Amino acid sequence: MKKRQMMASRAEKFTRFGIRKCSLGAVSVAIATGLAFLGSGAVQAEQLTPSQTADSGVVSQAVEDQASTAATPTVTETSLSSMDKAAPAPAAVSPDAGQIPTSSDTSSQSTSSDSVENAHPKSDIVASTENQPAVAENSEKSDASNQPAQAASATERPLAAAEVKKPQGKITIQNNNSQTGEFDIVVSDIVAPDGLKAVYLPTWSSKDDQDDVQWYTAERRADGTYFKHVSYRNHKNSLGEYNVHLYFVNDAGQLQGAGSAKTVVTRAQPQGKITIQNNNPQTGEFDIVVSDIIAPDGLKSVYLPTWSAANDQDDVQWYIAERRADGTYFKHVSYRNHKNSLGEYNVHLYFVNDAGQLQGAGSAKTVVTRAQPQGKITIQNNNPQTGEFDIVVSDIIAPDGLKSVYLPTWSAANDQDDVQWYIAERRADGTYFKHVSYRNHKNSLGEYNVHLYFVNDAGQLQGAGSAKTVVDRAQPKGKITIQNNNPQTGEFDIVVSDIVAPYGLKSVSLPTWSTANDQDDVQWYTAERRADGTYFKHVSYRNHKNSLGEYNVHLYFVNDAGQLQGAGSAKTVVTRAQPQGKIIIQNNNPQTGEFDIVVSDIVAPDGLKSVYLPTWSAANDQDDVQWYIAERRADGTYFKHVSYRNHKNSLGEYNVHLYFVNDAGQLQGAGSAKTVVTRAQPQGKIIIQNNNPQTGEFDIIVSDIVAPDGLKAVYLPTWSSKDDQDDVQWYIAERQADGTYKKHVRAQDHKFSVGEYKVHLYYLNEDGQMQGAGGEKLMVSVAPENIRATGKINIQNNNARTGTFDVVVTNVSNPGGIQAVYLPTWSTDKDQDDVKWYLAQKQANGTYKITVRASDHKLSTGEYKIHLYYKQDNGQLIAVDATTTQVSKAVYNNPYYSQRDGRWGGRKYGPYSMDATGCVPTTLAMVISGITGTEVLPTTVADYLYNHTNEFNKDGFGTSSRGIVRAAQHWDLTTETLFTASAVKELLSQGHHVLGAVGTSIFAHYPVTHELVLKGYDNGKTYVRDPYNAANNGWYPVDYLFGVKSVDPTDNTEGSPFIAIKG
């Protein structure tokens, strides 16, 4: 690395000086040039050894390899100027030590290339002039032998200036070969007064500022001259003026300019003669022959880049020519290798010389043509009847070979939409043939285009000609005649005659439609062939959406090829008599709002299946329309009785329309009429009788009844004017023998209100509608002593089997109002410890009712007391009545069922059997049977749960606690979820049944859970019935059972696995 840095530094110093580019005398190099070349530190002359003599070959190679480096000295104008002036250095002054480079400086300026070191004098050559002695390498070791010369003494006189000889030599340029660019340099007549160790010949072309300079070392010949052979190749192939300078290395190792010369270097250019031969105008091919070759730099190969003038060399091919025995070079060229381009072609000639360089050597042009593919197209057998013709191709020219012949053919109409690429068949005479029919071209007629294409040997498609022809054919046609056009029925016959069917006739179609509504009623009729060769079809307007007016009839033939061909058209006008009838309104009864519709004088040209009479009142936009079907009478008229009741009781103007249903089932309008409907209003006379001012009671009598809509019942809503009808009672009057209606009214049923009373009269007619018929007022008074609350307790349905009874309160009234009716009930055996305040529910007939169960009263038997209380409008409770009754039910009859009973144990619900998963249905069956007193089997419960819920054996095996609730509700029982052991004990002590699901215990083992029946309570224990194992039946502590309760989510869907069931 250090060596490269040193040489680079030296190169920088060398480039500060240059050789003047002009002729010099014998002394033409400045001292400064030598110093720059050798470096600032002088060395001993004897250090220059023969091995360090520069070799011209090495120099040449070094210049070629490192032409970009300044490894050789460059002589500048400054160096020459200083040499010409020959200014001597001061005699008594030696260089300052600081100006002499150290050894490290010198080493840093060295280069790694030995060839560069041999290309110029070594650094041990000391540059000097006659007036400047050499400088010692180390100034600190100076002695008399290497000190600068002192001024001459009186005994040593310096030589005169004229006696000093300068180094010189004669430079002769010989053998300058204008063909090869080479020459010889001969140095003679050498004068070397300081001795001669070596001769240098720095040589360069005038071009590019000495960039190709070579420092040649001349070879000494026997005759004493020096010689060097030079080639332009060692000077970057430069031609033109060359500069040759002469330097001597004297005995002191110093470089001394000794002369210069110039010469002109030329060389023969690579060239060759391009001849185009065998240019075939039929095939587009030609041969390139290269002769008269001059290749001064050697010839490795010949290239022939060739291209057509079109498209900017996009088809250029660099052909390598083949050398022939006669020394010429040859290449065959085809237009196919140039994108099939024709016209002017360019051929350039390039040599690859011995150095592997590409050298242009000439060019030529030629014109390439080729015969175009062609053929003669003849249209033969053009048949104007059938629309068919033959294509014959003859006189074929196929310069690129012929694999097949294509005949794309199409009609001029519609932009080639019917084009067919036919492949022609070769015939024995060498022509090609194809038969064409218009059928293959969408039945197009008129001008046809036929193009001719060849597929050549390369598989390429080539156009070869075209032709036109006109295709015609006989048109299908027929005569359409309209016959029997009946203006009454809207029917007619189509007859087709004079048929021309050049393509055969399979069938005749007659598309027919009315002009109205854009062919929405078109029918494609198939005509029938008759014996006389004509075709026939009967047409009715009914098949055309009953359209009338202009009709279009088109004629189509289906030919032998199954194609539809138009053959003609015609028009006709279709009329018919309109359906009609006379509507008469008869028996219009103004009292009843009823009337009769009679239809006569019927005209039904399309037949008559039935008669419709849509009828409606003018009010409310047909919301009461009724489509009546009229009845045919013996006289041919049609009849319908109409009542306003069927039209939302509407009165006033009525519309009646007439429609016929014809034989085709179509509805046809046939007329309309109007009438006015009235009726007598419901009414009656209200008479107040027996108005008792002491008791506030009176009778309402209804007479003179007019009920035009029938009378099912008479209602008498009655109320006092006080407090906005809060005491209204809708009384149903009773019919009396004389036809009047009567109702007895009590003030106590109206909160003992006094003053004005209102009585309205309503009829419930035959349609179940309420109709107002009148109203009346009266004054009512009540003696103070008669104003009191009333109510009577009635015991009904006392069931000794179930221990239940109903309490019904009648004659309910209270002047203070009634917000609620309470019936506190209890048994007498334990001092009201089982009392329950029932809230009675009002019934439709005005009574109040509750149901009492002994199970809600700790199953107490014997006497029960029932009291009656009203909660008045002021919130106060008042006692009204009391009674007692006897309850005889003492205990429930609780059956025991086993889920493993042979009657049902093997029965499956889903994938599981009763004996494995039926504990819940079985326990439920025990409880339901015990409470209701009816036998309910486990299978009955299981059937309900499986078929009507998703709680049993659906999402797994067993039953959820939700299933218990659903089953209880199904049998009209209630449930209560018990969350604590205390709650279980309480409900058991009241006599209720409790179902409990337990986990791991004496009854079940993990992961199974099991349902048990708990009934009865005694000193913390209850009696357990186990549906799986009867041996487990017995008394168990409630706390134990609750402690082993199931924690399975399925058993806790209601929040706890213990659930009480109540009757």
C-alpha cells in the first residue's frame, strides 16, 4: 500500500513538467525536468544497475495497462525554458537539508508496477547540468568529494563557454509503414561528452496532451546506433503526428536532453467488398459475399449486421459470415428473419481483429422483393333460387409454400356478423373448391365478400386475393285470405293459398295479434292443411285477451331445415256484440232497507256461466261491496234479494253493476244501475211504573216496539245522573206475554243514588248488532232507613272428596260504593290460625266469587266461617254478611308409583327409558293423583312432558325443574319454589306436597340426581316416597334432605330444587 502511494506522489511531480511539443536542438531538456524525473533527493550514480535498465517492451506494456497514470515524466514549457536559458546554479550554495526528501518520502512515492519503474530512468540517476554538480544524498555527511564546486583558483582556470560540448544525437525515422502504423527510430551521430549509460526515446502522438507517451529504452546496435521499433498500438491506436524526444543517461546517472524529431503515422483501414448475389425477387432472399478483405489488425471473424430500412432497425440481425475456400465470406439472408420486411435493406461489414475489437469495414444496400401469394377466385353455380354458389381457386402462386387454403366469406350486411372461415378442398386438377349456402350466413342475401388466404409452410396466414358475388334466392310466399269474419262473435277464419316454398314446407305458422298493446296477445297458430292444398285456422278474439279492432296476421313457413321463413302478412278488423242485460230494482222496501235485483234481456255473445251483481253503497268508497251471484229463474231472468244489513247498515244511494262469466271463465261487464235504500229506525216506548219513593225501586216497561233488523234482546242501560255513569247497569229486559219488555230496578244497585235517573233503550238485532231505540228520564228517591249495604253469601260446590267449596256473593250493593269485596275465611278448630282474606272476583252476572281449599287452611276439617266485607270508596271496610259451612276432607289419598313398574319401566322417551330417567314424571303422577283425586299414571305425565315441552329427555336425560312447573300448570295446580329448609318445613306443616331433587345420598350416587316426594311433617321429619326404590320410603329429617339437595343446573332452573305443589 505504501508503494502505491509513493508512485502516485511521484506521478504528481512528473506532471508539473512537460516536453515542449516542438523541434529542439541537441540540448532540449531542462535541468528541472531531470530533477522532476529523478526526485529531489540525488543518489549515487553507481546505484544504477543493468537490471534496472528500462526495457522498451515493458514500457509499452506498462503504458497500455496504466495509460491513465502519470508514471512517465512529462516535459513542460517551463523545463525547456530553463534549459534554453542554461542558468547555472550558485556555485557555493548547497541545497537546504529541509528541501531534500527523506527516505520515507521517497518510499511513499514509489509505485507497485515494475513495468512503470522500467519505463523511465531510475531514481538513482542524478539529474545535472555542466554548471550544477550533483548533490550528495545526505548533506550531514558531506566531504570534499561531494561538496559543490568552489570558485576556480588562480591555478585552475575554467573552460571557456565555447569549448563546452553538449549531448546530442541524430534521430532518423525509418520503415514508416503506412499500412501497419509502425516505424523504427534510429539514433546516430551521438555526442555524449558526459558519458552514455542509456538512451531514452519518450514518444507520443500529438493528440490528447501526451496521454499515450511511452519512454522507450533504445537498443544499441553493432554499428553504434540506437534502435527502437514503435507501433501505433502502444499509443492508444493514435494516428497522425508523433513526437520523438532523445534523452541520454550520462555516467553520473543524469538525464540529458539530446534532440527531438516528428513523424506522421498512418495505417490501412479495415475494409472489404460487399457483393449482393442471388437476390431472388420471388422468395425475398439473397446472398452476401465479402471479398477483397483488408484487415491490418488481424481477422478473427466477420460480422454482417443486416436490417430493413423500415422501423428503425427493429429487425436487425447480426449475421456471422462463413469463410469459403477462396477466402471470401458468405451469408444467406431471408426476409423472413427480418419480420417479413421488404424494400431497401442495409448491410454493414464489421471485422473482429486479433485484439477482439470490432472494426467497421464497409456497407452496402440492396432492395428485397418477393412474389406475393395470389390465386384466382371464380364464383360458379350461383343459384338464384337456392342462394347457393361454389368458390373455385385456381392459378395459385404460393412462394412460401401452401399447407391449406382458407376462404373467409360473409355478406356485406351487418359488419361481418355472419363470417365463415371455410377450408377449401383440393381437387385433382390442383384447384381448390368450396360450396357455400346463404343458410350458413344467417340467411343473408345480397352482396357477398370472399377473401382468399394461404397457410404457408411456416404456418403463417397470407392474404392472396378477394372477390365479390351477389346471392339471391326465391322468397317463400303465400296468399292470406280472411273469411267468415263474424261481427257478432269476434271470430274469423284464416286461409293460406298459392303457396311458394322453395326450401320445403314442414308446417305453416300464423302469428296473430291485435294492434293494441304491442303484441301482448300474440298467438302463434299452426295452420291445418286441407285437401285442396290450402292451410286453415279459426281465430277467436277470446284467445287475444278479448281485444277488438285491427288484427295482424303474419305468415311463416317452417322449411325442411327446420328454419322459420316469413312468407306474407294481412290485416283484418274484429268486432263482436257486447255483453249486456237490463237491471230492474224491485220491492225496494223503505221500512226494512231491502230490495230485489232482477236482470232480464240478457245478451251474452261469449256464453253465460253465471251472473254477478257487485253491489255497494255510495258511502265510504266501496268498503261494503258484496259480489252477489244471481239466481236464474224459470223465465230466464236472474234474481237477487239485497238487505242493507249486508252493507254495514249503510243507507242512501246504492250502486249495482252487472257482470257475466262467459264460457271461457272470463268476467265481462254488462251494465249497471242505481237505487236509494231507506229503512225504518229501531224504536220503542219506555214507560216507568211502580216508582217507590221509600225503597228507590221502579219498573221499566218497553212497548210499541219497532225492530226492522230483528230483535234478539232488549237492553236497558240505567244510571243516576250523579258521578258520570259510575253506577251504570246494563239490564236485560224480560219479554212479557203481551209482547212488552219489563225490568225491575233498585236504587241499591246504583249505590243508592237518588235524584235523576236515565234509562236508554237498545235492541240486539238479528246480526248481533246493538241499535239505539230511545231513552227516558225519571226521579228516584229512597227513605234514609232503607239506605244500607246489602249482600248475601252463598256456599256452592262443597266437595267432600277434594275438600273444596265456592263462595258466591249475590245482591251486592252499598251506598258508600264498592271498591273491593273481601271474604275472610277460617276453620274454627284452632282459633283463626288458618284465616285467609280472600279477594272475591266479580262475575259477569254481577255476583262475586272465590274458591276455598282445605289445603290452604292446614287441611282443617269441620266448621268453616266466612265473613263478607266491602271496601267502600272512602277506603273503609264495612261488614255486610257472614255464614258457616262444613268441610269433611281430612287427608289426601296419595298413591305410590314406581318408575321401574313393568307396565312402563321399559318405555322409551327419546333414547332413554322410564326406569332410567322417569323419576320426575313418576313423582308428579303421585302428587297430581293425590291432590285431584283422579288416577294420573306416570306415563300420562311423561307423554305430556315429552310431547308438549322440551324439558324431558330432550337436551339430555331426565327432567328439569321447569318441567315440574309446566306439568303442575297443565293439571291446574300451582307451585311455589322453596329456597330454605325452613320454607320446606312450613309448607309441609301446612299439608302441601313438596318435590325435592337430591344429589349424592342414600337415594342417589354422583353424578346422578334423583326426585323424591315429601308429604307430612312431624317434629322436623317428613315422609319420603322414592319412585326408584320403595325400600327407601320412610321418615327423614328435612334438614338432611335439604343438605343433600342437587346442585345440578337442570334441577335448579327455578332457583331451588325444592318445589311445593298446591291444589
